[in-house]
Amino acid sequence: MAFQLPPEVAYFVDRDAEQASALLAVAQGTGQDRPVCIALSGLGGAGKTELAFRLARRLRADCPDGVRYLDLDDLRHDGGVDTVDALGELLRGLGVGSDWLAPGLKARHRQYWECTQDKRLVVIVDNARYAAEVLPLLPASGRSVAIVASHGPLYDLPGESAVELPLPPLPDPYGFELLRRLVHDDARLDAEPEAALGVVRLCSGLPAALRVAGPWIRRHRRRPLDRLLAELTVELHQKGLPVVEAVWDAAYRGLSQDGARLYRLLADVPGPTFTPAAATALLGAGPRAADDALDELENAGLLDVRGLAADGSGGLRLPGLLRGHARRRADEDGDEAVRAAAVARIVRWYARQAQRADALIAGSRMTWADPVPAEPDAPDVPLADAGAAARWLEAERHALYAAVALAHRHGLDTEAWTLCEPLWTHFLDHRHYADVVPAFRTGLESALRAEHLPAAIRMRCQLARPLWEQRDFAAAERELDHAQRALGLLGGTEKERKLGASVAEFRGMLRSASGDWAGAAEDFAASRAVHEAIENTYGALLQCYRLGEAKAELGELAEAAELLGLALAGFQEQGHRRLRMIGRTSFALGRVQQALGRPDRAAELYAAALASARERGAGQDEVRVLDALAELAEAAGDAAGAAEHRTAARTIRQRNGVGA
């Protein structure tokens, strides 16, 4: 089980009483089947998040099932948090595969409850604004602990199991102790104790302000403390700045030109975290300049680097308050032309990396965007193979979806819908509905605004699928109706005909999902005919497979067996790159052969489908095959074999929180 804890900060002072109260509450428990809920509240910069991490480290031995961390600000859109998305983040952290995530809120709630039942884990919910955001995220176990951080008190948390711990600013002695550690026992603190205490009081005892003031003092080693204090005090009073803002301003003024520019530009970086490679693209001055600027920001206390692993995975972060400060500095000191160029650069860089990942995962497929050229001062991300590409897309998904919105806001319409094309490949393996539906809507709006009709048709198809998968059949049908009508405005090129075949396929899939298998068969047959006419082998095989499935549902088993057999032979001829379709077609044909009374042939096909599912790590496909094998064994009188298959399937289901 994973423990989502960053490296401990080098210096931590006070909060002993709060820690003792929290640990006592956990030790005593509630005697009920709900977790102890530790509610930390206080001003921004008071150290709530760091105390939450510190408590989680103390509880690791008693909570061996893991520590899950969720920052609600990372998932906040227009002030609200999508609970489905938040539960998805927690479930993935608990080991649930993306293909197992339940699509709806109620189903995902049940899945989360099942995954956390009787578990001993810590769930940290950061930057909560309302109790209603937190309640659905509490684990379903009285042996677990929830730690919630918010600026103000959260009412309506479970009263009998909630421990409210408001965090006041650090008292002067503790603030002075933290400052002394941060400046590495600088002799000026003892030589000018009144000025040193003045710095502590000017920081109002907020650890976040002191952690910036310490490096600021170290940077100006030749200046007396009373001079530094006077400079900061004047700015604070003349501009009426909040305390932390004044300290950040002082740190910002000490940055080099590149450091200050990168800091301002980071206000627009898409996603809650970013990599050094993304920062390089944003700055546009090459890797060396970006590395130097990032070092500056880290040393000035204006960047959280704890999420970045030694191997380069993970991400850097501007916490919410710092990002707001960077935006204000950009508004006052930045150049709008420089900002616009940086936004275009980072969006195009992400689009290029996503296209490269898509090509490795999906190979040659129908796309309408031109390849995005390389940025001369922003190297590409190393992507060795399809596995690395898929991992990159998932790791960077928040940035990629945010980049779609960023591009649209800045009028980069081609880039917005271009990004949506590789996000389709990602969506097929990761159903992040809260992200993908708004992104595909935005991509559609951008394609329409750019007057790129084929792209708009493609975006409507991409949008339709997550809509019907969430049972919104009417909305999906409207999108496909618009797409169908728009086809009449196109010419008759081979690629445009292929797009028409794709629209027919999507309509067939919608009809399949709603149970209209006769209508689906008509659509798949029409799509297959177009693919055959333009000699698109893979497209024709795919429609042959889909048509075979439809015929099987309609009870036309002989025709279904013939179609699926043709599709399977064709996919096998195309080799390992069609492993997914080989597995799924083998399973579909196995079901038909079983229905036709050919158990030996069905068993062979199921064995091939099972091997494919396991090689691909496709848990749902594996369970589906195991269930079929159990049914086949039971029909043959092999009770032991049936029990073995059912046990294996049940284990996978339970691991993913979907019951027996």
C-alpha cells in the first residue's frame, strides 16, 4: 500500500499540544464504525498541511494500509469540487485500476466504502472549504483516521468523532526558534535580538512567512537586520500588504531576471503541478536557464519541490497562495506579450508531447491536427515505448486537460482541439469523466471557432461517448446528429469518407449501449462497407468485430461466428500491436462457440483471451473471461475448475472494490 507523504521539512517547531490532542483522540477512538476526524484550521501559512503530514508520519505504524493525500484545490473547478473525481483519486491510490472505477457518484461511493471497510489508513484532505466536500471522502472504517485542513472551522463534520484543532500563529519564542534554524544560526540574530524579534513579529508567527524570510535574510548577509526589517516594514505599511505577501515580495525582488520572469509565468502553468521540462518550455530560454531559475525559486522559498523524485518523476508546485502572488506580480510587473508567447509555447509543447505519446500507444489512426513542431528551447520528454507514453499521459493528465482550457481562453483554438485528439487515446483507458467531458466540450467549441469542420465532427464523436457511458443518451445522440448533418458539408476525399464511417461507428456504439442491437448492426455494416471501399483494413476488421457482436446479441449465431472469425484472423495477421483486439475478439467468438455447443473450441478461445488480458493488465477483461471459464467448467461437470475460476475472479473484484 502506498504512503503519499513528501519528505519531512528540515525544521518544525511547536504544535506539541495539537499533536498530543490528535494522537490521544486516535488512541481513544470513537467506538463507532467511522474514522476519527482531525480538523485543522487556521490562517493561510499557519502550517496546517505540514502538521497533517507530521501526524500521518506518527500514525504510519498504526495505519499500515497506507496514507492517501488529496488536495481539493487541485480538483476545484469554478469554486466547487467534483466528488466523483475526488473519489476516483482516492480509489486509484488504493490500488483500484482506472478501468474498474464506477462511473456514477452512488456507485463510486459504494466502491470507496468497500475498499476502505475495516482498513487502517490515513486520509488527508487538504484545502477543504465546506464540510460537504469532506464527508463523502471519509473512509468507511472506525480504524482509520481522516485529517482535514481548512482556513476556517468546518461545521457538520461528525461531532462525536471530530477533533477540532485551530492553529494559531506561532508564539514569539517558537517563531524565533524557527527563524534561527532557517538562517543556520546567523550571528546577526544574537547581535540584533530586537530586530530579529521584529522580523518574527512582522511575519505574524506564520511558518510560511518565516520560511521565506529565512532564505531572504541569508541572501543579504552583509545587511544589518534592522535595515532589512525597516525595508520590509515600510513596504508592509505603505502598500498595506498582508504579512505573507510582503515577505514574498521581498523574496521576489531578490530574484534574477530569469527567476522573476519564470515566477510570473508560472501563474499560467496548466495543472496543479509541473515538471522541470514544462518549466523549460514555459520560460523559453533553454534547460540551463530554467534549471537556474528553478534553483533560485527553491532557495527563495517560492517553490515547493518535495513532490519531485530523484528520477525526475512527480512534480513541482506553486501552492495556491503562492500562485496567487505570482499572478499579482505578473499583473504588475509582467509584459502581456511575453505572457502570451509563454502560454502559446507551453500549450504547444504539451500538445507535441501528447501527440508523440499517442503515436506510440495507438499507432497510425485518423487524426486531423498537423504534427506540432519541436520548440528549439524546450526538449522533448523521453518516451521509450507505448508503456512509457501511457504512464506519461496519466501522470500529466491534469496539466493536459488544463492546457485545453488555457488554450481556449487565449484564443489558441487549433491547439485546444489538437490536444483533445491524444486525450481520446488516454480516455479509452482512463475514464476521468469530470475532466474529459469539459475538455471535449472545449475542444468542440475551439474547432467550431476555428471553423475546422472535420475537427468539429471528430470532437462531437469524442464527446458523445463519455456522455452515453454516463447514461446521458439524449445528449450523446444530439452530438452525433450534429456530426451526421455536418458530414454533408464535406467533400468526398478518402479521409473525409473515413470520418463518415467513424460517425456511423459511433452511432452504432450508442445504439448498442442503449440496447438497440438491430440499429447498431445497420450502422456497423454501413461503416464496414466504407472502410472496405477505401481499403482501410483495420477499420474494416474493427467493424467486422462490432457487427459480429451485434449479430450475436440478436441471436444470429452462425453469422456472428463467421464475422468474428474473419475479424480474429485479420487481427492476428496484424500481430502483437493488435493484442487488445485479438483478446476481445477471441472472447466474443468464444461466447458464440459456447452458445453453438462447441465447448472445446470455446475453451481454446477463452484461454487466448485470458492470456491477452493478463499481458495487457486488463482486469475487467480478465474477470469477464474467468466468469465464462467458470460457466464452461460447470457445464462440463468440473466443479473444482469452476470454483478455481470464480475464486480468481472474486479476488480481482474485491481488490477493486466491486464486491464478490
